Amino acid sequence: MTKKRIIAIVIAAVILLGAVAGLIISIKKQGEASVSIDIPEAEALVNETFDAMAVTAPLKLISDANSITVSDVSYGTEKDVILSCTVSTVDIYSVVSPLLDEFLSSDVKKPNGMFKSALNFKQEFEDRLCELIEGAESVTKDVDIFFYEIDGTLTLYAENSIVDTVYGGAVKLADEVMKRTTYTVTENGEQVEKPIETNNVNKGFVSCVQMRYTAEKPDVSAPIVRTWNNLKADFKKNFIDHDRWLTIVNGLWTTIRLTVFSLLIGIVIGFIVAFVRCTYDKLTRRGPILSVSNFICNLYLTVTRGTPVVVQIMIIYFVMFMPLGVDKFIAAVICFGLNSGAYVAEIVRGGIMSIDNGQTEAGRSLGFNYMQTMYHIVFPQAFKAVLPALANEFVVLLKETSIAFYIGLGDLMYAGNAIRAATYSAFMPLVTVAIIYLIMVLVLSKLVSILERKLRNNER
Amino acid sequence: MNDNVIIRVEDLHKCFKGSIHALNGIDVEVKRGEVVVIIGPSGCGKSTFLRSLNLLEEPTSGHIFFEGTDIMDRKVDINLMRQKMGMVFQQFNLFPHMTILKNMTIAPMKLLKKTKEEAEQRARELLQKVGLADRADAYPSQLSGGQKQRVAIVRALAMNPDVLLFDEPTSALDPEMVGEVLDVMKDLAREGMTMIVVTHEMGFAREMADRVLFFDEGKIAEEGTPEELFENPKTQRARDFLSKVL
């Protein structure tokens, strides 16, 4: 065995061991919290944290009134710090819940006959709730509050039940209101149950007692593992939940169909236009039909290549096709077909021009007419000559179809953006869309290079 | 008109743009089975004349009668006429995307409506004749220049033309390959093919030509049998030219 090989094996072994060790450390990095905290500090921390939560006026009143006393601090095995607390708070639940029916039976219309919005209800209820809170009794409860150490700082694990306890049943109250669809009133001494006319009432009420906090147990793993976990959660949220991956698949299918159909139209138009222009250039005897077709082709090329595709697709759809009730997909196919046709035409024209005139002469001298010569002799060679340029155009077209987003066609780009809008996470859907486009482009390029090699082999 | 005359040219003129008078009144008759060789200095219009005969170059005025039909008449289908006038080019102009066999069969199949079998059989016979039977499935890029030109000749022959036009068939060849092409042409001439040849190969002209045309400044400056023209040129222009090339 040579020295080089031994060194290589040793290096490989060290890298492997290092990787395994790193993995074990990163996973095993659980255990006791590294920070310690005394009782006054803990008390200050827990009060601060809960005060920072409340934002609406009624909750602010509760958090001003409540107090948390820490009797003991203990340390768990998951980098958690457990504070045994006694909470003294305003019991909003027992005060408000008997009056819920009264809240929910509020008039749903404004004096002018318009329906009230959730915001209207919130404004209406807020003062009333504040009054109730001020007159409410205090209650005292014992509760264990958990803090977790993440990157050296302690973070509250605000489980629903703990928040509920600290805010005197506010969370439970909000939950109950959200579920209510009916309210009970006493009419003529009888209890009558009536449906709530608009859920703006519920929303308005809940927004008075709502808090933003994460009710999930914090992830205390090492940063790299946490990143991975976040990525997994992100992935699940963006693709698995609500079967969102189907949106991507449908979008991809639309993009592929759009590209293929546009491509076919583009090639047909491209070859026709190139043929007309070359014929016009080559022939000395030009009939009026040829001159007019050549003029039309030139006009088409100038307009198509001289204006942005976004403008074209918006004009084709919104100006021409939408009023006629034509499908977006058809509008997009026509737009991209016309657009790529212009570029294909120039590529093909270059290809035809690059074929030696001797080929045409040889064809004509055998007795082929102009069309036959083009079809049997010039086009096959021109096609081969321009294949790389055509492939490039097709790759451009594939990417360009993402512009169909502007007319709201559900292509791949649109799907990515729809998911982004639904989940508020930009990274996962957009990067996924980019990767899918990239893969398609790479596959297409590979296919074309295989085709090219085959064509070249034919000539040898 | 004499049935024996296959091509008759009357007062043919060709002006290129920029008023270069490439052909300046050509009158000539070619009989069936005749081998006519055209020589002359470069730029004298000999290639233009040859290419005018099947209208690859469109003459400005005059008449070209091919088998009694004036092909300058717009009503004549020139494509049908061209099927009977084979042409061999200086640059061979084989179709690079087709095999040799395909090169030779495409025109008979598409234009003469021959079946694939008929066309291929005829092509193989012709290839056999020029010693290229084993290259039928090769592509033109796999052949040498001499082989390409031999294929180009049999490609023209596959259409069974009545006349073959040669446009400097050996000018683009390496010297050692000129012989093999000339041999094929000589065989054809002996078989009685009507040939009009533009060439710089004076040896071929001497040996095979029934008649030699000496072109100068778009006109036939002198014509005659090879003996007359080579041994005893009448015009000063021909004497100067021959003294340079012989």
C-alpha cells in the first residue's frame, strides 16, 4: 500500500469520526440548563414576561392587577427551569361568562343599517370589559411555569393552561366565545335560543382578550438540529398541510403544457416567417403576395421583439381575450407562441442563410422546385445547424412562461406565490419553485445535447 | 429544327447588376452525343453560360432551346427541363445530411416517382460503375474529394438526363484525384452521353472533346475541333491564353 493511500484513508477516517462525533454532540446537547437563577430574579423575569404579553386594554388591566410570586426554582433535564409560583389575578372568567349571552346578543347593525365589523364590536365591548374587570374579585392559584434555555437565554414556554391561569381564565373565555353560534335571551319570561347573526360578534369579543404567544414547547436542540427541525416544520407547513403540494404539481403541469404548446406554435410560426423572409431575400422575381407576406412578417417581428412580453401578455389577455371570454391558458399559449415564434424565426433564418447556396443549386439542378428543395435539402440541414440556438430559446421560453403569473394563470410561479401568500413563509415555496425550474432547464439542456450528438454522429 | 440538336442557344445576353456584361450574345448548337468543352480565362463568362443553360443563372435576353422547347419562356416548367439536364458542380454539393445512397435516390423517388427498390438498384449499379459500391451507406463527409465528385456525377446520372453540364468538376480537387474523376467522364463520353464541360483540363479537352469553345469577354471568341484550336489558334486572345495554360 502506498503512503498516499494510507494518508488518504487516515484523513477519511478522521473526517468520518468527526462527523459522527459532531452529530452525537449536536443531538445529545440536552440536559440541565447552564444558567442558574435565584428566586427574586425568577420573579422579576416571570412578571416581566407576562406583562409584555398583554396589549388590549382589558388585558392590560388584568396584568396590572395580577402578581406572581415564586416559591421555588428547580431544574429539569431538558434545559428547562421550573418555577413553582403562586398567581394572584383577576378572575375575569367567572365575572364575564354569565354575561356572555348579553354580549353576543348585541345589535349587529349600525344605526345606518350597515353591518358592524369585528372592529366595531371590539370598540363596543372593550370599555364594558374594563368595567367588569375593575369590579372583579381576585383569585389565587398555584402553578408551575416553565422556562427553557435557548442559546443562553431563558424563554417562556407559554402553554395555554398557564397563560389562562395567569390571566384569570381569559384564554378559556376566548375559546368558548369562538365556539358559540347561538345566544340565549329571555323573552316574555321564556328562555329562547337564537343564532348569532354574524361571527363578527365573536371576533370582536375575542380580539379584546387576545394575546399573541407561542403555545408550543420550545425546541432546545443544538442550533443545527433546530434549523433542520424548523426546515422540516416549514416544509410540512408549505407542502404537506392542506395538501399544498398539489398546488405545485398543478402549477408545474400548467407550466409544462404552456411551454410545449407555445413551443409548437413558435416553431410553426418561426419556420413560416423564416421561410417567407428567406424566399423574399433569395428570389429576384417577387410576386405581390410574397411582398405583402414579407411586409407582414417584418411588422410582426418588429412589434413582437420591440415590446416587453409582460405588456404583450397583458394586452392579449386583458384587452383582446378577456372581453371575449377566452380562457387564460389559451391567451398565454397564443402570447408565448407568438413571442417565441419571432425569436425562432430569426434563429431559423440564420440557419437557412448559413446553408451554402450550392445546396439549393444542387437541389434545383436535379429538378426539385423551390419548395421541395427547401423541404428535402435546406430545412433538415438548417434545423440541425440551429438546434443549439433553438434549445436555448426553448429554455428561455420555459422560464419566460412564469410571466403568465401577471394574468393570474395558475402556473408554477403562481402556485409558489399562492403558497407564500397562504403561509407567510417566502423561503420554502419560492426556492422550491426556483429549484423545479432549474431541474427542468437542466433536463431539457441534457436532452438537447444528446439529440445534438446523435445528429452529429449521423454525418460522420 | 434538326432532331439531332439537343441544345440551341440564340443571342444569349446576361447583365449583372452594376452593368457587367457577363454574356454578350452567345449563339451555339450542341448535338446529341456531342462533347463540348468550354475554355477561357477566368471572368470570361464560361461558368455563367453553363449555369444559364439550366437557368440557375437567369439570362437577361435571348433564347435557349432544349429539345425544341424554349426554356426562356416563362410558361415552360423549368423544373421538368432540369430533370433532363444533369449538373455537376465544382464544389460537389452533395447533401451532407444524407447517405450516398439517399443522395442518389431522393430525386428519382420524389420526382420520377420511382419506388425505393428501383431507385436503390439503379443507384447501386451506377456506384458499381464508378467503383464506389461499398460506400453506399457512407456520408459525404467520409469520402475524399475525388470520391465525392464521382458520387456527384452518378447522382446526376440517376435522373437519366439527356445532357450533363460540368462546371469545373476538377478544380476543387487535389491533383492526384483529378484522374479518377476524368476517367469517369471519359467513360461517359465514350458511352455517348451529351456533355458540356467547363474545365481547365486541357488534356481532357484534347482527348475527348468533339468541339472546343474558347470564351472571352462574354463571347465565343473561337471555336473548332481540339486539333484546330490547340494546334492552330486563329485569334491572338486564344494564342495568349493557350500559351499560358499549356
